[in-house]
Amino acid sequence: MLGHERGTPARRPIRDGCTIDTVSERTASERTAPRRALFRIPGVAVLGAALLAVAATPIAFAAPGLQVLYLVPIALAAWVLRTRTTVDAEGIVVRTLVGRRAMRWADVTSLRLDSRSRVRAVLVDKTEVPLPAVRTRHLPLLAAVSAGRLDDPGNAPTGGGQRPTRAPERAEESTPEDSGRESPNP
């Protein structure tokens, strides 16, 4: 962590718009567990909002009052810059375009995964809170930051290393002419 004083947090970017914080005076074993993880939409997505603004310009000046179309790219850019999920040893903080919600680990009972690789926190009262920008590929990082409150899915036991067995296939296949007769073997 060059350029940082000893004991001050250093931000280290990792892939997919995530950032983790580490402290330089920790021992090597403690450095493997980051202290905080920040999941956000990559900032490059603001370029999409800028391109939308450029594309809306001919329409916005075609008639009086259509300049309100510029609110769409502005809202899109604000959504990209504001939406994030911060996870640390104390809990999860979800920030969206219009609000913020902090959850302690004691309030989180589990995480729910959906078919589109999105992650939701299931609370004690059975409500589900979406975790923006968190995907199933981030679960090992969530487990590391949670200070043992979540299990790392990469370290899950595989059932003794054995593959599940399939039911044995039948040696005899029935033919259309055998359909009305009983099998000679019981």
C-alpha cells in the first residue's frame, strides 16, 4: 500500500465495481479478510447516460417544453452514482436513488439468490431487501467481510467428494410388440 501512512485505510479496487478497504498494519493472516466491501455499478455506466442526453438533444429542442426529456439521463446518472451496497463486520448498508437502509447482521437471517444472479437479504421479519450491485459471484467476498456470519460457498463440504449416483438403467427395453405381455422375469 504505497503512498499511505501506516495504519490508515487503503482502498483497493477489485473487479466488477467492488472496492475493499484494508489497513496496512495488519498481519498477513488478517489482510486476507477485508474490513469493508463496497459494491456499486461501474462508473463507466455514466457514459450511457451522457450518450442518452446527446441522443435526446434533437428531440428536446424540437418543440417548447420537451427539454424535460433531459431529466431521464440525469436520473440515470444519479442512479448509477448513488446506488451501492456496503458490507462490513457490523452489517449491510443499502443505498438506492431515493433512500438508505442499514441492517445489522443480527437482523439478517439469510441471503436469497434468484435465477438472474441477484442477491437479497432476508430479514428476521421475513422481508427481503435487494442488495444492489451484489451478484452470486460476490458471495465469497461477502463471507470474508461478514466476520464469520456468512458461510463461504467456496468452502462448503461436497458430501465426501463423491459424485451423486444415478439410478441404473434397465437392461431390457420394451418394444411395441411387448406392450401387451407381462415380463417373464419378476
